[in-house]
Amino acid sequence: MATTGTTALSNLMRETLNPKVKQAFVNEPILLMMLENALSPKKINAKGDNITIRTGPSPSFGALGESALLPVAGSPVYSKFNIVNKLHYAQGEVSGLAWLMQDVDTIGKGRVRQAAGMLGELIEGETDDFKQKLNRFCYGTGNGALGSPITAIVVGANGTATINPAASLNGSNHIPLGARVNFYTTGGVIHVAGAAVSTVTGINTTTGVTTFDTVPTDAAVGDIIVYEASYGNCMTGLRGLVQNSNVVFQGVNVTNLPNLKANIIDAAQANWSQGLVDRAITRTKTAAGINMPQNDFVILTHPKQSDAVRNAGYALNTINASSDRAAGKLDLGFPLISTNGMRIREDVDCGQSEMWGLRLSTFQRYALFEPGLMEIIPGQMFAPKPGSSNYYHIYQYAFAFIGNLGVSNPAANFLITNLAYSALG
């Protein structure tokens, strides 16, 4: 097969690599795909989608005498959740020499997971990068925060922003080297004094100190860091869906609708305990009905909190029944753990101080464009990299996911937050 230009490259990308990219999301599930499996995948149109739910009973009732009039009729309360599209992109580039290569194997034939060739290797690595970014935003509120809150800051050229790992959910480990970012207040006001865009030049994930080419002079402690032009444009993640504040939630003001609020327990820096989980589950049963099937409930947490659960098991001084006594081997480790009969799933992108209880049947993933490679221009998956007055001899390609996450019954879910974790891991 001879390659004679970007058309051949586009065909290779569309017919060989893109199916493997999409399959990689299915074969190696991230939270985005796990929530899809709760119900059948639902398509969303360009205007979004609506979920109509019953949020209050009819007020009509009366225990009346025989000759009395029937009670005044009433109507139940219905609310309409609105799910809007959120557009997520990442862009890569390949040398313009790629389309001069005559051997398709050299360009990129092969599996994304075991890629061969120059383009295939690029796509393999960037698929993992895109997957990780989406997974991290599955835990956010939708504001796009990469690190919050900033606990110390030095503004100006070669400035720094510290996101103390001991005082935040993830520290600075979600901020990649070379990223172009903005500084925002938690109220959504961008800082532009001296620098509208900052580029990451150094990261210390242990201390949380991140260095930039320049930091806006009006940035301050308490601010958040987001990708350039991304504030408020990310999918609504768990911290936005499993909430209990008086906010406008999925288009509905939930101030007077308690069944649209989840159950959140603040552990106040206490160590994990079974009592915290029991309390959270009891509250969800009370709010959502005790007839919810137990196997619909998933516990999701950071590996550090899994250690806390194991430590509780070790404290029982139990012996593994499968220990090999004949070989003189006693195994006190717990590779698999559960609580209340529910398997605990781990995710390093989950906040270190968080443990989620999720009713998968209440979540839905909406997608206008499934995660994968997209055409930059109609019919072409590549476009020349533009310069100020001409083009580089480089071709660019793009990953995309267009959609969002939604929840139909927030009260059926819980979050135990602010768990101790400094002595774990």
C-alpha cells in the first residue's frame, strides 16, 4: 500500500487506529465507562437531554365523615433535570514526513495497546493520556479544577503555586508538565494581571509545589488551576452529582427538594471505620428506600483508604483459611476486601480522603461523541499545523469526548469525605 498524502493517513487513522482507541476505553474501564454500564448507553443530541423525575407526592388526602366532600385534588411535584453537552478535546501532532512513508507498517499498523510504527506509538501513549484526563474529571464538579485549593503562591515570572497534598484531595499530581493553565477564583473570576495564561515548567508532587513561566500577579491563596479556557466546561463529575448543597443542580433548584440531595458524611479527619459506612448506608436506605438491591451498590475509594479497611481486618487477628500449612506459609494479607457484602473498588484518581457509595442504576453517561479520534475537518483526521503566516510541516490530530454524566436519584448515593490518610500508603 503506497501512501500518497494525508488522505492515506486519515484512512489509516479512521480504519485501523481509531477502532482500537475506542476499544481501549471499553477493555480498560475507567469511571466514565463504568457509569455507562449502569444503564444502556444513551445518546444525547446537540441541545442536550432532559430527565423528568417525581420529586414530591400529591398533597391530596383526607380521612372524612360519610357525608363530607372528597378532599381537594392535588398533583405530585415533577422536576426536569437538564443534561448539557460538555466538549472535551486533546490534540497531538506527527511529523509531516509520515505521509511520505511508503510502508503502512512503518507509519502505524498494529494495536493501540501493542502499537507498531511511529504514528501507532504516538496514538497509544496519547490514548492513555486522554483516558486519564477524562477519568480525573469524572470526580470533579464541572469547574475543571486541576488542583485546589492553592495553599501558597509566589506571583510573577517563575512563580509557584503550592497545592499541599496534606490539605487537598490530590495535591498537584493532576497538573502535567507543559500544560497551559489559567488561575481562577472559586467564584469563577479569571486572573489575568501580568499573565492570562501560565505554562507549567516544574512539578513536585511530594510537596505540591508547581512552577510556572509566570503567575498572574492577582492570583491568591484559595484559587484553583484549570486548563486554558476550560473553566466550567468539563463534565459534571461525582463531586457535582453526589452533592447536598442548596444549588441549582442539573437545571433544578434543589433548596426545597431534599430527595435531590445526596448523603455526605464528614469524617472530620478521623480514620476509616465500619460505623461511618453503616451510617452512610442507613441514610441512603432512608432516603431512597430499603428495597434497593444490595448488589447495585458500589464502594469506590482511593487505594489508601483500602489500606485503612485492611488495617481494620488485621486488628481482628484473623487467619486466612486458605493458608498453606503444609508448606509452612501463613498469609495474613487481604488482596480482596469488602464491606457490608460490597466489593471495594479502587481508583488512584479518587480523592485520597474520599469513599463513595454509588448506586450505579441512578447514573447515566450521555455521549454525543464517544471517546476517540475525531475528524478535524470533514473527511480528514489530520490538519496542517498553522503558523502566523503559513503552515508547519507537521500534521495535527484530535481526541474528543462530547457528552456528560447525569444522576436521576442523588439521595440514593453517599460520600464519606475528609477521612484521614496521612499515615496510609
